[in-house]
Amino acid sequence: MSWIIYQVDAFADRPFAGNPAGVCILERGAPEKWMQAVAAEMNVAETAFLVRREDGAHDLRWFTPTVEVDLCGHATLASAHVLWDERILSADERARFHTKSGELVAWREGDTIRMDFPSEPVIAGEAPAALAEALHVPLAFAGKNRMDWLVEVADEATVRAVRPELRALAALGVRGVIVTARSATPERDFVSRFFAPAAGVDEDPVTGSAHCALAPYWAGKLGKATLAGYQASARGGTVLCSVKGDRVVLGGRAITVLRAKLL
């Protein structure tokens, strides 16, 4: 049996920007080995696999080219976009997903998709010496949550200039490393980059799940609950964030760039 697979640029308002994600909607569950092989073939940061439930919600799983992950923002945004764009859901219907990180909900506000995600705050801790050495920059702050290290550095220019030793980052025993600083421009609150070589993604273009840590971190530092973050990768993308207790609402746009038959 063949399936339709989509490639969607998430957190983007034009093609070939933001973060590309694969989206495959299945009639029933598929073997994990097959999904991992498809994700490796797609070779984007994450490929999402969806199976519709009787109540209209979807089971959702995410795979990088090498591993399954517990939480992925941009592929969730891409999945919701496809459900509305292909008229599987009506424009005013919420997209509901059952995932390894609990139930996630997405809805539309004009041309922006909003997603209700769990907050993933970091706990301050002493960074391993290998982390600072791999980044080649002084760390103003280091903290860790269940998935990643988050480090603050001196300024936006430092974030943009970081050239880490990826093999050293992959050996840290976490999914990835978030490098962040306050934005140098008033229209944004903070900037970041995200490196996840241990998960098969050297640098992720725009990472929704990283903003589940970035949003509460910068909300606490800046004293505001609504923020705009910019991920300063080569492709780049803006993530709108609102901190609501133990949840974070992430917002962005998406555009389909490829629709193909998976044989």
C-alpha cells in the first residue's frame, strides 16, 4: 500500500525557510522500523507519523533520521497545517494529538498556528567542562531539563558565531544543546540556536520544543509572559511564545513545499 507524504516548512512564511518536516498520515499504525526508515529517507530533522482515532484526534510520533524523539514542535505545527490544508479537519476545528509528551492541541488564529505544549523549564546546574569546551565560548548560565542543556552566552553576536565541536556535544548524554542570548533588536526578545548531533541533527533550523525551555527561561529573566524568539540558523525562523503556568503556547506559520506518493 502507498501513502502520501508531505514536506512542510514550519515556522516559515515563505518556501525554503524555517524548518522542514515530513508528514505522513497513515490509516493504521506502522512498524517502528519502517517509520524510522522513512524518516532516514526523508532526511529532514523530524518526520511525523499520524494515525486518526475514532474521536477525530490523532496519534502522533516523531522520528529524526536516526531516532524517535519525545517532543517536536515544528513537526507538530507541520502536521496540523497538513490536516487543515488537506481538509481532513475543518478550518475552525482544533487539531488534537496524542504523543509521548501527553496530549497536544493546535488551533488557527488567522494565518498563525498556535500550539499548546508542556513547559520544559531548565534547572540551573554546573555545566560539564566538555560543554563549554565544545562551544568555545564562556557560559553566563547553564541549566538542564529532561531533554537538553540550555546555556546563555554574552550576546546575540556570540550566538550567531558559535561553531561547536559536534562530536563532543553528541557525547554529553542529552538530546541537544540550546545556545541563547538576549536579542540585539527590539522586535525580538531573545535569539537561539539548537544543536542535536546525538539525535542525528547537527543543527536544527527552528526548534519548537527548545522554546518550551526558552520561553519560561526568558519570561523569568525579562518579567514578561509573551515573547518573540528568533532561531538564528542559516534558514532562520520566528517562534511566538506565551507562558501560561506549566504550559507554553507556541505560534508560527507553515507552508507545504512537496506532496509525493510514498511507495
